[in-house]
Amino acid sequence: SEYKMTTTETETTEIETMMREHRIVLGALHHHKLEKGKSLLLDKPSGREICRRFLQNLPCHTPEGRKNATSDFECQYVHPDPKPLCERWQLYGTCARDNGKKCWYAHESLRTSRRFTIAFHTSTVFGLRLLERCAEIYGAENVTSAARERQESVSGCVVCVSCGDDDSSEKEEANNEAKVIKLIGKMKRNEPHGLSMCSRIYARDERTNEDQVVDFHGDGVEWRRILERVKERWYSNREEEKEENQEGENNGKRMKKKIRTVRIRCFPKEMEIEAYKALDRLIEEAIGDDDVYGLTGPGKGISARECDVALDAMLIRGRLHVSSWRITKELDQSINQALIDAENRRKDIRPLCRAFFKMEEAILRFRLSEFITSASMVVDVGCAPGGWIQALGDEMKGNSETGDDSGIIFAVDPARLGFKPPKTVEPPVNLVHLQKKIEESIDDIHDKLNGEKLSLVACDGNSSPMAVYRWVAPLLSMVDETKGALVLTMKNFVAGKRVFYEASEELAQKLKSEHQFEETYLVPLFSNSTEEMTLVAFRKKRTTTR
């Protein structure tokens, strides 16, 4: 990341608090459940039971059981003012009770809009990974918001990123398209694997802000007002229309305004149905008037990518963030084609196995190229069928040192590798396969090193953290003391995720204290499964940040 911390201590604390809130929103759901057998809703200040009918906005019952009580009737239960807040809403920004329509408690919406330039839409499976990666690439202070669609273990979510530039000048405001392209380009260069896990990228232009607080107990989203403002902006008073009309008048013809085709994208996605219904109603109401309605949706031979205007609406903590922007070829290429290219890139590689992407991602994210050159000595323990070997071989081939091709990739595994047919992947030319266990391979590796040191030890072991450590421990004394690295992937074969994370942290500390690895990183890569963690360690601290 090119980001460098220059904030004050107070600003740093605010950023950490904001990031902690984002992690709660995108993390695992931990609901605050009532105690067993406890059914009363208690008012915390008084300790008395809260009136349930009051919470549902219904009139209280009289002692005789009649509804519509008189004004002089006093309910025996508490009517708190204001209503207690929904705990789930406070934690996650969403409510499991039909988006809050059936919830008895109050939902406090955002008072002001969150500033952001783009938002990445992915699954909550990758939400936390994308959040942390965006903080590394763009800077934590520029990750302004995060939201999830529903309170389900797996649902859609977004991570919002701001450009971070000073938007006060008109010149900067007019260059919003360049900001969007710049931010997406930075993600494409630094994290193509994370980009391939995204299904959409939303863009936002602060000048076309039509935000509104959504009342789910009332009318919901006011799509009619939003579409009218979009029509006002894009159907009327456009420079190109003035030029077209001027040209038509010179030719003695009366030119009509061009109807704008609008593409609507919403988060959550189900809101798009109501948005397009509202647009259809406005179009029907305009039939018979002197002029047609100025907007129409995609269809009748026009695809979503061929539309003139984009309308992006994102619901974040009860506030709908709405922005419309003109679809240009450059912007469409940046937003849509970037996602397509990231996905096609993974398909075109055709690796031996999925593990290839784990090593490739680790090389890119932690800049391991300096440890994997044509002159490097590398060991991969438990390498079959050969995904990591393929990634290491490709990196060595593309990172050749002039006149020195003496590097070796030691592949240690009793099983055979998958480079033979029916696979069409060629093995690296410098591959040495020791088809035996690691305990039996130490002497062979030591002899072939001939006094040299290992630059990288890798292990994608299908086992727990300490089991993986036992496999690579005999090799750690052979790692270069000044320029050596370690890449390990561990599986959750222990009692629960918390114990798994603690065991992984323990291994990271063990490498520091006992084996002199000064810098360690413990992260879930995008290519890791939900039950995997990757540990990357370096002998010496590097001056540049990730």
C-alpha cells in the first residue's frame, strides 16, 4: 500500500473505533439473546415491564379488557420515551424482523450521509477479508462504511471507500470519473484475487446526492422523488441537447430531447424491483401528454451496459445513499470490465489445483518475488498435487536473475505430483521431487544445498497449526538469516475457530521467539477456505509496508 500514517493520535483512535464497528457489521452474528425462561421486556432504568402494545404502536388495554382506552386510563406497564433501541440494529445496521417492519424497537438511522467514492459488493464470506485489504490498500481512514444485506450467516455486503482527496475545489468535483477509475485501478493492481470475489462495484458522485432516511414502518423509499430528480438532471438542460437543438434549428427542424436510458442498481438488490416499478408507473402516467417521460429502463434491445445514466442506491443503517452519474465508455470499462477480467483471469490460468491461487495471492500480497528468483533455493513440504509448485515455478521463470539459473524447488511429498497427463501443465525445469516424508528428506536437501541457504520454506499442510510447525521445524535452521521467508497454511482441525486462531497466534509468537523471525503476518487470504489461515514470516523486518 502507498498509504502512510500521518494522522494525529485522536484521529487514529477514531479510525480504530470506526474499523471496529465495520468488523462487527461484517463479522459473525452474535445476537444478545434473552436468558432462558425470561419472557418479560424490562425497562432498564426502572426495572419494570415495558408495555408490549405501546412498542407496537397499539392502544393499551383497559383493566376490563376493552381496547381504545380513555385518556385518563393509566397503563400498569412502562411506556419509555424514547423507545428502547433494537440491539441487533445497533450492532449490524440491519434487523432480522422483516427489515424492521415487524420490530417493536426503535431503529436509529444515520443522521448524515457517509462519504465514499466507490463500494465493493461481495459476500459476507469475504466481507472481513475485503475490509482489511481495503484498509491496507487505501488507508483505514478512507474505508468510510460497511453494511450487510440481511442478518444471515451468508448474505451480500458492501465495503465503501473514499478517494481521500480534498473535494472542495470545483476542478476536483468535476473529475469524479477519474477518481473512480483511479480507485478501481489500484485494487486491480494490488488485489486481483479480492476483486474476483466481488459481484458489483457501485460508484458515487457527491454532486448528485439524493440521500433520504427510509421509514420502513411508513412509505419506505420515495422512488418517485428520486427518479424525478434524476430526470431533472439528465433529461433537461444538457449541453449536448442544446447543441443538437441548435443544429436542428439551423436545418429548419425541431429536435426532440433525447430520452435517457437509466440503469438502476441497489443494495440490497431486492429494492431494484420497486425502483423499476416506480419508473414504469411514471412512464405510464406520461402517456398522452405533450411530451414523453424523459427516462426509460433497459430492454427492447438495450442492455444494462448500453444505458446512458446509472442510478446507484445503497441502504446503509436506514439511510439510502443515492447518486446518479453518466455512463461513459471509460467508466464502464473500469467498473464492469475490471470484474470480468478478474474472474476470467482465474479461469484462464487452469492450475493443477485450487491451491495455486493461495501461493499466487501470497506472492502478490506480501511481495515475495525477491525470495523466489531463478537463483533461489525453495522447499515446499506436502506439495502434492503441485499447485504451489506451479505458482513457485511461474514466479521463478518470470523473475530470472541474469546468468544465474542455479535455483532449485524441492518438492517433498510421498505422493506423486499431478504434472503428468491428463493435466497439460509442464513441471518447472528446476524441480527436484523428493518422494518421501520430510523426516527422510532433510539430509538430501542439506546435501543439494551445498552450503547455500533456503530463501523460502512453504507448506500447505492439511493439518493443525502445531502439526504444520512440526513438519517445517527441521528446515528452519537452513533458512537464510538475512533474506529468508516462510509461508504456511493451517487448517482448523482443533476445537472451534477461537481455539484455532489462538493456536495460530501461538505459532506466530513461537517463530519470533525461538526461530528469530522478526516479522509475522497471520491472515485469511481470499483463496483460503473459511477454515484456513495463512502465516507469512520474514527473518528481517522490511522497511516498506505491504
